[in-house]
Amino acid sequence: MRRKIAAGNWKMNTQIQNGLDLAQAVLEGERPNHVHIIFGVPATHLAHVQAVVRNANQVFCAAQNCHQAESGAYTGEIAASMIAAIGVQYVILGHSERRDYFGENDQLIAKKVKTALANGLHPIYCCGEKLPVREAGTHIALVSEQIEEALFSLSEDDFRKVIIAYEPVWAIGTGVTASPEQAQEMHYTIRQMITGAYGQSVANDTSILYGGSVKGANAAELFAQPDVDGGLVGGAALNASEFLTIINAL
């Protein structure tokens, strides 16, 4: 089912109590019932934040990564089964920072997606281009390749469990935001790709989020685009008031 979603990626920020206070402030704020809210929190916070949101209406918790193996000698990693065991339902995969800083490629991320799904998690799959690719005009080809590699070998049932987040990497943490028209162009293209692979019904049901310097000031015009179903929000999600403004823009 295609949902309006505000997902906050806290990245490597907050201590546990700060995170709990942040989540609680959002829960206590005025927000529309139709918006699906997801907190993407550090691994140390998962059980704590999950306990806070467990009984909240339309509010969920996400891990920021998982390993592609079910278990094993992978010091410092977290298994999809460990995430699922504490009731967390979502996991962010393929984020540009994981690709850039940790060398994750499309083939590895595809394995992570399948492992997450096998353990009952819903992947929030990130894709997007860097500035040179955008300037060269090959951004659509790159994003198409990322999506095909990671997602298009999935069954229809599994694909329906995936949320896609388009991240123009040149707009993350830079203060620069893709124009509403640029965001819509890519989101429309992604939805057309899904139509080609799985049919119109699946494409219409897939939530596609925009993730590139979303703020309270620009959220409404981005979310007004017909194929933009919400945002994967970075820094602005660390401020409850700002995140609530973004949520209410949906």
C-alpha cells in the first residue's frame, strides 16, 4: 500500500536519552493520522526507541543497516534477525554514506535487501547520484542500474515490502536541494521503471521518498509533487519541531 512517509535518519547522532526525548517529543506533537513516521536510529538505541513507539499509532523504528549474512564471525555488525527479534520492522539499506564511506556496492546491497526480507524486515532502499553524474546527464541511467541490481530480482510479494528513497547525493548535507521539478522527474522515472518490471498496480502502491536536505521550509513544495510520497530526512529529523513541520507538510 502506498503510504505518505516521514522517515528520520538520525545517523551517528544522539545518546540514548536524547533519542528517547526526541522520539517522545514527536509523539506528543500534533501530527496527521495518515502519515507513517519512522525513526532510523543508531543500533544502541533500537530496543529503547522501539519500546517507546511500540504502541504508538503509525510510528515505527528502523535500523540504519544490517549485515548480508544471517550470522557469523562479523565483529561489530548487526544481523537482520537481531533487528527483527526486538520488534523493529524497518531497515535503511544502500544509503549514500554506506556506499561512499564503506564501499558498499549494488551487488552487496542486493544481498542485504534479500536477507532483510527473509527476516521479515521492510527495506528502505536508497539510491541516487553524485554531482558529476548529474552534471553529465547520466543520473537516470545510474539510478536505473542501482534499482535493477538491488530490487528487480525480487518476487512481487517481496518487492511490495520495499520503500524506495531517492537521494541526490549532491544535495545531502550541502544545503542544496533538488528543485521540486528535479525530484518529480526522478520519482516519476522510478515509478515507470517499477511499472515495467512489476506492473501498474505495484508501481501505484510503492512509496518513493525524497532524501536530500529536506527541511520544514521546502517540504511542502517537494511533497506536492505527484510521485513524491514523503521524505528520508537527515539533520532536520534531529529537531522535533522541525521534523513535525515536515510531517505536517504531508
